Amino acid sequence: APSHQTTQMKQTQPAAATAATAGKPAAAASGASRWLGPLAGIAAGGLLAYTAAGTGAAGVTFITPGAITASAASSITGAGTVRLDAGSGLSAVGTISGGPLVALSAGAGAMTLGGTIGADGTLTAGAGGAITTTATLTAGGDATVTAAGTLGASGRIESTGGALSLTGAGVSADATLRALGA
């Protein structure tokens, strides 16, 4: 067709789906999913390895029942919430930054943090196993690091506008710790 003409195509749906959705408005795509597509929210069945750079004008979420590994060359940035939620282990040694919340979870596994991890607001890191961090962790609000196992910190952990909380079965902190808020 010439470039000035518009062609419309009719999509067909199974009768059951059409009857079930008749009279209901279509769900609007969320802010991030409209432009960032599958990178804004990734659900994987096993190991999720990340070595690229991703930026979200809204939020960025990685979820897997397995493990997440973000290499030293990786950069994950979102103006909204940035969430890495792994069921069995999390290793993040690149750069992670977000807006009101950066939430890192290793579920039942261990967590290793390195590089630079920051939030304009709250920063949380939680693991069902041990946490080892050599990272620079910075939060504009509260900074909370909680391990069901041991917690070893040798980097810098700072909260500029809230409380700083380190919890573990055993805590070893050879780190620079600063809480300027609360």
C-alpha cells in the first residue's frame, strides 16, 4: 500500500476468550513495559546471568526462582524501584542504582555484593543464607542488610537520610558505616 494509506488487520480470538473478555476494557500496559519490553521484568526458570547495561525510566525488575549473577561489567539503573529477586542466590558486582527503592533478595541462598549499589530512597538486601559485601552501598533513606546466616561487610555502607541496620547470625564489619539520618 502507498505510504499515505493505512491498512487495518482484524485479529481473531478463540470464542471462549472473546466471550470471557466481552464488555471489559483492555488492560493498559504499564509504564516500563510499554518501552522497555522484556528487560523491564524478566522471569526465568533457572539461572539469570546479566552482563549488559539496562536503564529504566520507571523501574527495573529481575525475578527468578534460581540464581541471579550480575557481572562487574553490568549496570542496572532505574528511576523507580529496582528489584533483583533470586530464589537461590544473588551475586551483584556491577553498578545498581534506583529511585525510591532498591531491593535485593537472595531467597534461601547466599548473596555476594561488590561494586556500587545505591538508592535515592531505601536500600534493602536480604538473604536466607550468608551475605558478603565489599560494595559501596548508599541510601538516601534507610539502608538495611539482613542475612539469616553470617554477614560480612568490608566495603562502605551509608545512609544519608535514614537508619542503618546490619543483621546476621554473626556480623563481621570491617567497613565504613555511616548513618546521617534518623
